[in-house]
Amino acid sequence: MLAQAVLFTAAGIGITLVCLLGVSVLGPLGAFLNFLTPLPAAYLGMRFGVRTGFIVVAVTCLLLLELASTYTLIAYLSLFGIGSLLLPYFLHRYYPWDKAILYTAASSASITAVIMLISVVVNNVSITGIVAQVVQSEVDQALVVYRNAGLPADQLKNMELAIQGMGDFVRRGFYGLYLATLIAIQALTLIVLQRVKIKGQLFGGPSFAKWRTPPHLIWILICGGFLQFVPVPAVTTIGWNILLVMLPLYFFQGLAVVHHFLRRKNYPRSVKSMLFLLLLVVNPLPVIVTSVGVFDLWVDFRRPRQKQI
């Protein structure tokens, strides 16, 4: 058992580094691997205990000090490392899956905030300065990837403009995007963990087809929308960040509504997977799904309907 744990831990460290740094080798395809970065530590934490996951995260951090920049290390800890330990922790204590995701994201954000404050005090810099440097580091890395991809000059120029524009978008909505990304990463990790059979592990909570956001959250969404009309840049930025957190939650609720009807029709899993992929990437389907999630509070699409005689 010990030898198996050591072997799996070594493999987990290697896979974590590949997922995190693969973008520099695989190009745009490697970017998709980033979202799987917390999976090895989370899987080992579920199978052998959180201590094993901690070893993966700790060794990965030490290696990143040699292989990458400080900002890559900060990005790993804040987005992947902390959450890959906390999610198994909450699941081992039989928290419902939705609360485990929420508590993991909230705890990761809180711990990251403490780390950021310590960096501010030690290095005598502002939080906005650290955020700008982290975002610029990621933008520069993305630019290097696309410049090495051999794209034609006109396509490369358009891609560089798009990346710079995305960087400006991220700077404005950094905090909301960060929280939303944390939730999405933990949800994806949980989905993969459910597909991997771990003996004795059952995740409690409602089935996804029945899941919905707490009703009172709609007022936070409405507040974020109204703040967009206040002619004060700082206020509109706060409202924008609120929307960036809340809208993905209602997108997930819209997906739950879709899953409810697909399950009733008993479609094959391959058809469901293809449809969910289309709902994620094909415009304007994500907007429609999010709208379904919002109006589900009043319409209750999943309520049993009485057949008219």
C-alpha cells in the first residue's frame, strides 16, 4: 500500500506539472489541460488521504520555484493548489457536493487574500499592482505561445489584439472572474472524481437535475445589474464583478434544467455530452441557458405539469 501511494504521488506530481505548464509546449491545446491541474492532488487526497494530496501540492510548489516564475506559483496556489486539498477535505466529511464546491471556492479565495495581503506588506506594493503583474504575466505567456505557433502575420496581429483585449477585460473583472473560475474548476474536478471509481466514496447532495441556487441570490444578481447604471466607474466595476460571479451560477442552474429534461427522455450519454458541449461554446446558447436558470426561480420549469384532459 505504501509503495503504491509513493508511485501514485510521483505520478501525480508529474501530471500536475504537465497540466500546469503544458501550454508552453502544446500551445493552445495545452490551455485546456490547465483546468485539470487540481485533479491529481484531489484524486490522491480522496484515495489515500488529504496528507498525500498535500505532498503533491508542496512538491509541485518547490519545483515551480525552479521551473517557472513567482507569478506562476501564485496562480497555481490560488487557482488549483489550495482547492485540490480543500475539496477532498470537505468531501471526506460528507458535505453535500454543492456545499463542498462553494466552501472550497470561498476558503481558497480567503486564503489567497491573506497571501496577497502578506505580499503587499512584505514587498510594499499594492494589490492592484500584483493583479496587474499576474495578468500581464499570463498575457505575455499567451502571446509567446501564439507567436511560436507559426500563424500568418495578419492572424497573429488579430490574435495579439484579442489577447490584449482579454487582458484588459480580466483586469477590470479580476475578482469576479477569479471567484467564478474557482467555482468552475472545483465543479469540473468533482465531475471527474465522480467518473473515477474510488472505493467507498459517495458524494451526497441533490442530483444535478434537481439542483438550484438559493432563491435569495437573485437579489444579489439584480443589485449587480442595477450598479451598471450608476455613473461612477468604481461602482460599475463592483457591479460588473458581482455579475461575473452570479451569472455562471444561473448558467449552471439552466444546465440543471436541461439535464432534467434530457434525463426524462433517457437520451444516450454521448448525446447528452455533445449537447452540453454545444451549450457551452456555441453562441447565443450560453445566454439562453443562463436566462433559463434565472427565470426558473419564477417559472419552475421542472415542476410536474398536470396533463389537460
